[in-house]
Amino acid sequence: MTKEEFKHLFDSYFDTVRSYLFYRGAGVDEASDLAQDVFLRIWEKQMDVDPKTAIRLLYKMAGDMFISQYRRSKLEMS
């Protein structure tokens, strides 16, 4: 994935992913942080993201990260 492809993906979907995480129950700051983590993971792993299915992948990754964060916070509280 080139920088330009990644920038286009980020610019196109960041707000959508952040809104999705906020809808799932994350706070405003937490939703932004998790959305950034999703895109960071894509960049670090140099994933090939098909533009036609990008949003499904992003929603899946964001949902999984949100659930993991939620579970960790519950364990820390107990």
C-alpha cells in the first residue's frame, strides 16, 4: 500500500469508523483513539485493502478492537 492509497483510505473512512465506534458505545476520545489504531494497524501490516470491501474490513477491525478494549477495562475494574 502506497502512502497515497493509505491517505485516500484514511481521508475517506476515518470519520465513518469513528462515528461507528461512538455509536457502539465508545466515548468521543476513545472512538478517535480506536479509529486511529485501526488505520495504524493497516499501515503497519501493509495490508492490501480492496476499495470495494474496505468499509467492511474497517468496521470488522474497529468492532473487534472495541470489544477487546471493553473486555480489558472490565478486567481492570474487577
